[in-house]
Amino acid sequence: MKKDLGNPLKGEKGILAGDIGGTKTHLSLYAIDAGSPRELATATYPSQEVAGLEEMISDMLRRHEVPVAAACFGIACPVVGGACSPTNLSWSISEEGLRRQFGWPQVQILNDLATTAIAAPRLDTAVLTTLNPGQPQTGGNMALVAPGTGLGQALLLAEREGFQPIASEGGHADFAPSDQAEVALWLSLHQRFGHVSIERVLSGQGLVNIFEWLRSHHDREPSPEVQQAMESENPAAVITRHAIDSDDALCLEALQRFCRIFGAVAGNLALTGMTTGGVYLGGGIPPKILPALKSGPFMEGFTAKGRFSDFMTTIPVQVICEDRAALFGAAWRAYELATRKGDKHGDR
């Protein structure tokens, strides 16, 4: 699927941004003459059906002859030394390779959580839902916690002229139980997996793991409707739907426990990064469970930090309800690279 926005003029100076996933890749061209990125054209490509990112870029630039002053790509995998191999794709991508092939003066590759973090404080309030207004501190650090297929985490560290995104693989850090029930959950998962990462409980599959543990640990069964739906649908989606509708006690309890763990994990990252500027919840899951996040368990988990419980109430928490945030953040980073002074290879 390809979609043009506006009528880019040949020779207009621009930037290129991308959000690269295992299933789809979104590329957008922006003009840089308006004080912020102004979208000119966007296209979506099936990642599995092309030989690499370079092929998609070549197609985009062939369709829209806009000289690129800088480019940035958010990619769903670890990025080390300006290079990566995207998860579930047989590609290798490097800043140096892209710079050499396309002749761009500035190019940067970032983890997609880093580009989402860049976007977060720039998003319109219309696409944000506040869970805790808090008392945001101007120039304070910020954090992003994003559960979906996996679990992503990132920090935005305050600098003199903005924020520096810090990507992480914190989703693979140890899950820390916070009460006796979660100790039993941890033990059950430890017997299955050995190492119990946070992602084992805070992701789509994590919700299913919690549900299955409650089912076996308490010798309970979901309703016949839930059991039947799980035979043909995504189990996490089934649990979420019946929990939000409050028509299955087991699904509701699983989602409530998920939200409490979500709050605890977000609170841990907030303490680690002293994110007095706020915490953002991104990824595919939070917008789908907003009613549950607005209820008690999330904020209970977030603020349950002993002597720092009062401090936690001052930290703003907002849900990102914008599925193009990673692309938007990549565009802002490319805009910064194109418009600020730095070495010829871009500031890092």
C-alpha cells in the first residue's frame, strides 16, 4: 500500500524517516522548511517480500525526487555500533552502508523504542490518555514502557538542548515478584522456562501466561465462551475482550494482575531513571486495555515503592494512542540531524 500526501516538488530539500518491523515497513519523506518536519509522502511495504531496506528506499526515492539531507530509521531490534540485523528478517543494515549507497550526509539507525521515546513528548495531547497527572518537572528525564508482542523500554535523558534517547533490552531483565501470589507465579514460570524475564509476564504472551497460571494454580476454568473463542482466536485478545466486558472472572483477574505488574515495572524504570518529566506507556497493548489501566491495579503497582510511594504520585503517566509514534520520532531525529551542527556523520 502506498499513499501520497501533497505534491512534493522536485528538488525540494527533505528528510527520510522509517519504521521497520518484521511484517511492515513504513517510510515517509518530509520537508524541513517549516520549523518542524512536514510530511510530503508516505508508503508502506511488506517487509518479508523485499530483499532489504535499500530496495524500499530506492523505490520511494524513485517515486519522489526529493534530495535527502538526513535520514533516520527506527528498527525493531538491538542496534549496536550503527548496525543491526532486524528480528525475523534476513537483512543486515548499517549507517555506513546506507550513507555509502545513497550519498546522504547524515543517517542514523535507532531501536524503534528510542524513536518512539523521541516522539513521546512531542505528541499532540489528543493522542495521549492521562493515568496520573502528577507534577511534571520541566527538563526532567522521561521513560517509555511498551508491551506488545514483546516488551520494550527506553529512557529520555534530559540534556541542555533537548533529550537523548537511551534504548534498552530491559524486557529481558529479571521479573521481580511483589507479593506472595506473584512469587507463586514466578515459581511456576521458572519451572517452565528457567530464567523468568519481565517479558514473560508483560507482553501478549505474558498475559496468556498469567491466565494459564491462574487457571492451573487455582483449579479454575474460564467460561465455555472463552474456551471456544480461544480455539480460533488470539488467546491474549480473547482474555482482554472478556476482561474489559467483565463477563469472565478468570480473564478479569488475569488482566488485573497484568496491570499491577505493568505498574510495578513502569515504576521501577521511573525510579531507575528518576523520570520526573513523566512516564509514557506505548506499544500495542496499552491502548487496547485503557479501561483496565484506568482502574486501580496499575497505579497501585506503580506507586507501591515503600518510602518512595509519595514521590511516585508526582510522576505523570500517559498512554500513547498513536500507532505512528515510532515513525514520527524517526522524522524528528532526522530533522535534528539535518538542521543542527555536527560532524559529517551526524551526532550520536
